[in-house]
Amino acid sequence: MRKELGLQLYTIRDFMKNEKDIHESFQKMRKYGYTQAQTAGCMIPYADFGRIAREEGIEIVGTHDNFNMMVNDFEQSLENHKLLGTTNMGLGMMKFDSIDDVKDFIEKVNIVAEKAGKHGMKFTYHNHSQEFYRWENGKTTMDMLVEGFDPQNTSFVLDTYWVQYGGGDIRHWIEKLKGRIDILHLKDMKRIMPKDNEPVQQITEIGNGNLSWDRIFETAQESGVKYYVVEQDYHWEIDCFESIKTSADYLRKNIF
């Protein structure tokens, strides 16, 4: 059965700044096989953004949005998400300088999540690599978030690239978060050789890197992942629309 394929709109952020660009970007997404999207903030009013998405046949399945607003003006944040038509109120990242920072964040998240749950929504958190730093208590930030977040009203946007970059095992974390991943970010990793001959990792299109996508998807399906969302933070060799087409073509041919 063909799965729906989504795109994190940060990938095409330079073409999401006005109504005309958003219409055209959504049309290109549809052409390449994307029917779902996750926002990375809105450059136009939420009501207009949600309307355009519906007009172009794009389902908004989550956000990376303003956490301060969620904490300090929850009703407005709730209304914004309703206008987009999504039940996932998301945060793209949070910086942690201490264990106390992590604990404070967990406390705030659970307050927001409890409010969200009363409206049939969830709070979602997207990881980068920093969450795999191990603190003096022997736990990583990711360990603490998994233990501390209310599992009923929160979920994770697990990012394949950043798990791998942080030294984690992607399939292990998908299994560990079984039933708690609403969105899986699909992002491949390759090695490049810079001028100083020191090899480094780089984000690349799905299928152009070294991640084992057939096994990742097998584990994801078994673990109840709801949405599969391509994200590419940066583009080096091709433009962003050619990039999302390359990823979609690979997934449709080999996975979906």
C-alpha cells in the first residue's frame, strides 16, 4: 500500500514567504508526490496558510512553532494550529546547558501538553544531535525527555540523520519510542572529504547516503509511526526542489 509522503517546509523555506510562492511550492510538492507537510513557522497569517494548503491538497500534519507562545499564550497558539488543521503542536529544537535546563523544559512541556490534550492535540518535540549528550547523572538529554514527557499528550519527531550524527542507533530509538513517534524525519547521511582531508558527515537526499532505509522503514512500521516527512536542512549540489524530487523518487521506487 502506498504511504502518504510529507515534507518539512524548512527544506523549501526560501519559497514560502508569500501567497504566490506558497501556492507554487505546494503545487510542485504535489507534482513530486508529497501530499503532507510540516511547517517551520508561517511567513503569512496562519488562516491564509491553512487555506492555501487546503486549496492545494496539502495536509498539515505538524509544526515547528513558537514554544514561548505555547507557554505564555496557549489559547493563541491553539487557535493558530486549528487554523492550520493539525493536531501536533511542535517545537523544532531547544538548547540545553545543564540538567536543570532539561528538567525545567520537561516541566513546561508537560503543562503545555496537558492543555493540548484537552483539545485532542499533542505537543511534539524534534531532536537534533545535542540530545545525545550524556550528563553527569549518566543519562542523555534524550533519555530524560523520554522518561519525563507525559506519553499520553506528547510525541516525538524523530530525525534519522541527527540520531545517527549524535551516535545513536536509529532503529533502536524507533523501537524504544514505539507508539510515541507521530512524525519520522527522513534525512540521509553521507561522508565527504573536505580540503583538509578530514572526513565529515553531510545531509543528503534519501538514497544518496549510507542509511539503511529498508530496515529503518520496517522498524518504523512495526513501531506505529504515523507520518513520514522528508527534511533536508541545506542543499549543496542541487536546488531544493530537485532535492525533494530526488528523495521522493527514491522512496516511491524502493520503499513506498
